[in-house]
Amino acid sequence: MELAKLISEITVNETYFFREFLQLQTFAEYALKEVLSRKNNKVIKVLSAGCASGEEPYTISIILNEMLDFQYSFKIDAIDIDYKMIEIAKEGIYGQYAIKDIPGEYLERYFDKIDDERYRIKEVVRKNVNLYNLNLIEDRTYEILDEDYDFIFCRNVLIYFSDDIKRKLIERFYIMLNEGGYIFLGHSESINRITSAFQIVKANDFILYRKPL
């Protein structure tokens, strides 16, 4: 437990809903539509690797609720090394900073107002998000997670690892992605020096990484 407390103290968890909005828009309007156009089954699966207090996976859930019609379902697995952040995500209550970039109609549709400062995420968003306190560099993590994700979000996480660990993680992610699946990194992150296995796709001035078909 002492190690867990140390991890919680040193982990940077600066996050909020709809962070890096233009990238999320590219996910919704380009990558998601492309994957749906050739999807054989009707289930979209997403991994949020380094989900902090839940803003990222819940944002993705909101987007998928908006973008998918009734014939599709979705599952989001969200993991973080900091057990305190996972507990906050499970509680699903957020303050003004976390919600500052949520479009007004989404705030009304997907949140219940508790008081002037706090909002609770609704069950329609929470029900498809599975939250786990797991460490990306431990083998047991990958015994729990799936191996057929359509999208992996690992934004602003790789910067904390050595090149060797980055390479191992990217190799893991490659295996876990379906053919044609996408990995989304933070705006300042790149895997070009790590691997050439992914196809580089440009959309809306963003560079996306896709597992070849």
C-alpha cells in the first residue's frame, strides 16, 4: 500500500473532459467512420490507457453515444496506475475545471447537477466503461485486457517511459488492435522513432497511426 500511495503522489493527473478537442473530433468524424465502414460485427471496443480520473473514457463514451446508431454497441476499458484516480472515476463526480470544455447540450444530456460546483456523470455514460487499477508495464495487465480493440487512446503517457519501455508498450498495443484499428497519442508524442509497423494517416491536420489492414 505504501508504494500505491507514492505512485498517487508523484503521478501527474491534469485532465478534463474533451481535452484536445480537435483530435477527438478527428476520431469521431474520420477514424470512427472509417472503422465502421468495414466493421463486420456491431461492437466497438476502446482502450483508454492512462485514464486518470475518468474524463477521457467518459468523453469517449459520450462521443460514441452521439455517433453510433441503435444497431451498434460499445465497450471501453479504462486503466490507470493510480488507485485514487480510479476511485474518483468510479464515483463519477466532477468540478468546474473538469467540465469547462463540455458543450452545453452534452453537459445537460449526460450530467446531473449536484450543486453550483459539482456534476455527476449519468449512467448512460458510465455503463459501458470498465475501470481498472492496472499498471501498463506489468504482464498481468494484459491477461485482463482484450486483444481486439478498434481504438487505443494512450495520450500523454508514453512521455514518462524510457525508449525501451515505450517500444514494448507499442508492440503490445499493436497486438491488441484489430487490423485497421487506430492508436491515439498526445499532440506532442510520436512513435516514428520506435516502430514503422503502423501506417501514418493524415486527417484534419493530425497524424494518426493505424494498424495495416
